[in-house]
Amino acid sequence: MRRALSALAALALAASLSGCFAAQTPAERVAACLNARGFLVTPSGLRVVGTAPDGVGFTVVALTGTINDGGNPGGRALSPADRRAIRACLH
């Protein structure tokens, strides 16, 4: 019984550590950077989807850097500062 519990604990530790050191996709890296800057975004395949700190919705294609903020109510768009923050996270 003790040996089985030790083996189970070792497997659980290995599984949790493998998640900590797993390579991130480009979209995951961009999303983490933007979330650290106050954006609310999630990676979705090759894209990052979410909102800027002021609530403007947008998507970014992580590999090309294409930013799409169209379709917001009232024609709202990303501010120049938000665009700079997104570009900084892309590099």
C-alpha cells in the first residue's frame, strides 16, 4: 500500500511539473503578456481573442500580428496605446 501511494505521488508530481515546463504556443505567449498588461484575453488556436482594458474587443493572429478590432458597438477601436502594447507582446 505504501509503495503504491509513493508511486502515485511521484506520478502526480511529474504530471504537475510537466505542465509548468511545457512549451507555450505563440498565441499562449502573447495572451500571457497581454493579460499581464491588464487585457482580458485567451489564446484560441493561432489567435488571441479578448478585450483591451477599456473594453474594446479584438482578435490578433499571433503569427502575423494582424489586429482586428472591427465590429465593436459605436465604431469603437483600440487606442494607440493598446495597439502599441499588443505589438510589444508580439515581439
